[in-house]
Amino acid sequence: MSKESQALLRRDCPGRVLLDHITGKWGILVLTSLTEGPLRFHQLRAGIEGVSDKMLTQTLRTFASDGLVERTVLPTAPPSVVYELTELGAEAARELEPFLRWVRATASAGVAVRV
């Protein structure tokens, strides 16, 4: 195991906080949804089946705080808010893609996935 991986096992590793944010129930799905470009809140909610307004709001706020997502208020009446990946968020999404391919392939193969 690499030193970097070992560091994540430590309770005081700052990387564990980011890891927790990204791998939370909705984190990966939000990042993946935003890879196609900027989206408004209702577009994200409609695209991620099952996410509540509360959890989507919480995930977006956390990602904005982490520097993964940028929140832009558009000067419309009423104001519109658009969310998009920052460079850091886009990098995270790219790094997740091989894992997501594995998940899709494994689930498609019927490997002991319980719903």
C-alpha cells in the first residue's frame, strides 16, 4: 500500500473529509451529472432520481465549500442559480469515471447486487 493510501487511513488526514464528501450517497452522482455542463437546481434534481431537495442542497453547498462546484447567481427576475464543476471538480469527475465504468459493468453482469 502506498504512503498516500496509508495516510487516508489516519483519522486526522484532511483527505478523509474530501473523500467522505465525494463518496457520500449523492456526491458521485452530483459530480457525474455536472460533467455535461452547468445545470440549474431543478435540472440536477430531475436528473438524479431519488435525491431530495434537502440532500441536493446540502451536497451542492458542501461541494461549493470544497471548491468542486461553482454556484453562479444569474441576474434574472427571479434570480436563477446555475451550478458547474470547477477545474478541481472536473478532475475529480474524470478520476471517478473508471470506477463508474467498473460499477456499471459489474452490475450489468449481475454480480450479487441487492436492491
